[in-house]
Amino acid sequence: MSDLLASPDGNASTAMEQSGHLSEKLLARRWGLSRRTLERWRHDDHGPAYLKIGGRIVYAVADIEAFEAARRRTTGAVPAGAGAR
């Protein structure tokens, strides 16, 4: 494993998280989706922004969190401007 991708304890996923990025595999695990779903979302121009570096797909944690925040819903919330009737 490349020293650039591994953290001091040798864990590549920890190093990715510390760099502020998640691999496609880690994002799929975080959201309980398949990697194929993320691939389809990229093809359909859906999902968070991503980087393609050397054939690898990575997602910036800030972009993931922004995507999640934009989809946050609360139970019983009235949409802005809808007003109660």
C-alpha cells in the first residue's frame, strides 16, 4: 500500500478520512448504498460532487455533508412560504 494513502497505523480508510475525502466504497458504506448506485448517480448527474484522480473516485467530506444537509427533512415541518391553512 502506498505510504501516501496509509495513515501511521497502516489504515488506508483512516488516512482518506483524515485527508477530508472518502472513497466510493466508504461513502457507499456510510449511506448503506451499493457502489453501483453511486456510479449511476454520477452518470445521471445526481449525488455529491466528486473528484476523479488517477482513475479513482473520491468525495470531499464537505461536499458529502452539503449534499446531506440539502436533503435534510424534519417530521411535520411546513415548507417555507406555505403557511398553515
